[in-house]
Amino acid sequence: MTTRANTSEGGLLRAVGALGLAAGIVNITIGGGIYRLPASVAETMGAAAPLAYLICAGVMGMIALCIAEAGSRVSLTGGPYAYVEVAFGPFAGFLAGVMNWLIGATAIGAIGVVFIDNLGAMVPAFGSPVGRVVGLIGGFSLLAAVNVTGVKHGARLSTGFTLVKVLPLLVLIAFGLFAIEPANLRVESMPEAATITRTSIVLLFAFTGVESALILGGELKDPSRTVPRGILIGMVSVTVVYLAVHLVAQGVLGPALAGAATPLADAAGIAMGPWGRTLLLVAVIVSTFGYLSGMALASPRALYAFGRDGYLPRAVGAVHPTFKTPWVAVILQLAICSTLSLTSRFTALAVISNVAALLVYFACAGAAVQLRRQGVRIAGSTPFRLPGGPVIPIIAGVAIIALLTSITWSEWLVLLEVAGAATVIFFATRRHRAAMPRPASD
């Protein structure tokens, strides 16, 4: 069946091929997390860490295929939570939307920690407790000012950082391969299954984002061929870069990699000398700030939508009269994120972000099956169909459940509190939302 919400997608120009989609996946997926995560992974798995990278790549590849089918059947405005709403109703969609917001808030908070750690390593004044506070509040205030004064400014700032993310990693790989000590890569013993699972869910932070690249599914040429090929090329490219970076860091630093605050800069310092360390410190500062700028542009729109649609106070959905931006939502979101960066550790924030992401992904896997069963499709287009029917969504769902078994009770409690608050908000505002006029279409 088709719906009024879906028909608007039929006029989009399908001009993006497999290589274009793959490039988008690489660009969105490789962010600031890879500059910190090799240390976290080495701390628990040592030289066996590459196994966790392969697990994450496989799980994310299956999830991306599920999202691709759902996205090819539903209007893509709103992303994954829109698929869940069409498949399972408004309440499920709202919970998915809240989890989607939580992903952004905790991810920004986590990358804020990486940003200030590396800034403090390069400029010692920002390494002190007071300096961290000043640096984080100053950085987030700058992002808030840029995004309040105009969406074009925020978009330009985000775009300007794009190439900086990948080039320094390739330089580190090229020089670091010649400085590897083979003994540092020797696997003495395989970690237990529980350790592998826990490490994989932390590392997943570096692999999330592929679903964002698939938002342009309505503009893909021949989606049934482009989507699987683009995902394969993109995920293989990301995995190769990540594995190479980790092997260089492990091979150069050895046991010193575990728990290092600036692992790639430390490896570059040994492999390339002081200039290499400086290059990687600058790269990670620029890359993480670029990630923050992109997320500062996108993530406040969720709070804005909640305010606009009656879930939150109307003020949260306010638009600045001069700059035409959701200024209250921008300030509120970045205030929340800066607080998380100041009060939490990177790994803790990364895990919460990943759990929220896995819950959204699980819902999307179910939505892919449900939308096909219901026959939902975008008018005038042929939806992408997963090979094997429900096999891939089922395998993806089982893999997600396996990863979630490593979550601690305190981490689950955070998610339950957020879901409980969202449930209260949904039902407490139901009558108010029913009486609100629907926003006019653009």
C-alpha cells in the first residue's frame, strides 16, 4: 500500500550510485571515535582486538541492509524513527525518536571528552580541571552561537571539516607500518566471549552513522543493486581503515596502548617524531570539533520537533525571529551535551549511545519485516528487498540481543528512565497534541 506521507518521495531524482553511497557511508561513519577507541578496545582485548572490529562491521552491515529496505518503503523525513512509526504506530515511533535523540546527546558528550583530552595534550592550560571546563563550555558556546545565527553557517562549518577526518589517518597508517614491532601484535590468548561482546558494544560507537547515509535512499539509482553494493564497499572501506589504524597503534605502542588518552597521537609521535604527534593532535582536535559542529547542526532539531509537536513546552519549538533557527532547542541541546562531557567518562557515554542505537536498530529490523508484510511502499518507486526474506533481520536481531547481554544494570537503568519519561510525556500530552493544528507542509 502507499500512504500520503510516502507519495512526496516519488519526485526525487535518483542520481546517486553505489560509489556515491559508499563515499557517504565512509564520510559519516569515520568520526572522532576512532581517535580514542583503539585504547579502550586494547584495554580489554589486547592484541585480539581486531576480532571486535570484524564483529561490529558484520552487525552494522546487516543493520544497514534492514534500514535500507525500511527506508526504501517510507518517506525518509525523520530517519529511522519514521520507519518505526509507520510500521508500529505513533507510540513506538515516539520512543524511537527519543532514543534517536539520546544517541545524539550522548555521542556529542562522548566526543566532547575526546576533544578536550586532545586539546589539553596540545595546550596544557586546557588539561587542568579549570581549563577543561573553560575549553568545553567555550567550544559548545561557539557552536551554539554559530548554529543560532543561521543554519547556513552551521552547515558550512560542518562541511569544512570533512576531509580532515580521513587524511591524517592515512598518513599515520603509511608511516606507522614501518614502525610496528611484530611482538606487539602477537595474540597470547583469546578473550572470553563476554569480554568480546562487551568490547564490541563499546567499539560499535565508531561504526554507527551508516543509517544516516541511507537517508538519501529516495535518490539512489536502482536501489535494489545500489544499496547492497554501496553498503558493501562503504563498510569494507571503513573496516579496512579502522583495522589498519588499530594495528599500527597496537604494533607501535604495545601494552602502552591500553587506556591511553591520546592513542593515535602517541603512536604518531613514535612512528613519525614530534611533528607526527602534533599532526595527529591537530587532526583529532579538528576532526572531533568538526563532528561536534555537524551534530550541533542536526541533533537539536529533534528537541525542536518535540516542542513543535506538543511533546515538550512550546518554547522549545521556538524559531528565532531574525535568524530563523530553532534557537532554544540549540542552546538547550548543547547545554545538556556540555554537561555530559564535563561530568561523564568517554566509555560510559559511548556505551549509553550504543545501547540507544541498538534499540533503534532492533526496531528498524522489525520495521523492515513489518513494512514488507504490510506492502508499504513509496508511490512510483520499487522498494529494495532484502535477499532471503526475514533471514537478515532475524540474524541482525539476534546479534543485537547478544550484544545487549553485556550491558550492566546501571546502564539499563539510564535507558529505562529515559523510556519511562518518554512514556509519561507521550500519554500526558496526548489530549493537548490532538487539539493542536497540524503544521503546514512546505
